[in-house]
Amino acid sequence: MPTILFIFGTRPEAIKLAPVIRELKRRERAGPGTVVSKVCVTAQHRQMLDQVLSLFEIAPDYDLNLMSENQTPTQVAAAALVNLEPVFREVRSDWVVVQGDTTTVAAAAFGAFMARIKVAHVEAGLRTHDKWSPFPEEINRRIAGVVTDLHFPPTELSRHNLLREGVPESQVFVTGNTVIDALLWAADRPFDLRTLPLNPAAWESPEKKMILVTAHRRESFGEPFDHICQALRTLALEGNGDWQIVYPVH
């Protein structure tokens, strides 16, 4: 009976792993003895992670609670490696599953390798071929890729990247992006968007096209962010009122 340990620490990881975790939990309930799944969170992003765990009704088995104010990626990686080691010893899993390209992913994959545990990487194979952009995500996912035993790229392009790097074809399975599964699951849940702290005009004018803005990544800081704001201003002033812009910030 295989034991699978999911490790993640941020909101995007939680959203994209939630459908996989929920499906394995369903199989556990349907056929006891077929698979055992455990969830470990590093809480690299505490509050935002907890929101997703609550939405998808996922209760972690291990919570490392690593988040601290103004922590650096190096501090996150070091703390994750040290704190994951006893979890690996206790769970004795057959597989560790990680998702994406966060610092938690790089640390968890490397830690699992050091513990001689096989690694499965969801959303594998994304590459810009520029180690500085996105930083540190490009290197995080490359580190994870080196020690991964099963790669689950979302697209054929990602698959091609892995094959070009020498990954055996038998270890690569294109699955699509699990965020779609998360979206479809969440869309079926009863929820009134009007409870969100948004300008009521966003819901009172459904005929208008909505632009949803996100710009929190490091590569958006500084001049790139100025360009984003200038573009949004142009749309707002020259769009003849056809657009409504929603920008959630955190």
C-alpha cells in the first residue's frame, strides 16, 4: 500500500494540488488499504494558504509554520530542509508530491532525494531558460526537476523541455493544468461574489468586460509595475467605459 506525502507552502501550490489531494482522499475512503496520503504544509505564506485549505476542506497532517516577517528565500529553504527531515523519517512515504516552482518545492524535492524518497512533480517542465527570470522560480523548478522521478507537465511544450534535458520519456506524463480542476470544483460551490469587498459597480454592470489584474511577482516590481499601471490607466481613460478593472491586492 503506497504512502504519498504532499508538501506545499503557498496559495498557488495549494490550489493546484487540492484536486489531486481530494481525489486521493476519496480513493482512501472508497477502498481502504489502496493508498495512504498525508499532507505537510510549510506555510511559506500563512494567511493566504489557510484560506485555500479552508475552501477545499483540507486538513494538514503536518504544519511546519515556517512563515516569519521579511524572510528571505534562503531562510525559507534552510528552515524547510531542517524541519522536513523528521517528517520524512516519521511518515516513511513512498512518494513526495510537489507542485510548481516555489522555494518550498526546491527544498522539499531535494530533502526527499536526501531521504531516498521518490519525487513526483506537478506542473513540471516550465522553462524560460534564463536563470534570473523568474527569480528564484526558474532555478527552483530546475532543482526539483533534477531529482524528480515522475514529471507531470501541463503542456506539450513543457514535456518537450523535459525530454530535451534528458528526462526519459517513460517518466513524463502530460496532464494539463490542475488549476482547471480546482476552478471547476470551486465553481460548483455555493458562493456569492457580492460578499467580496469590491466596488458594487463591478457587479451592477455585467455588460462591461472585466479585467482582473495580478502583479505581485518580483519581476513586476519597479519599472514593469509602472508600465502595468500606465496600461491600465490608458484602458480606463480611452475605453469609453467598456472596461471595469478589478485588482485584488495582498
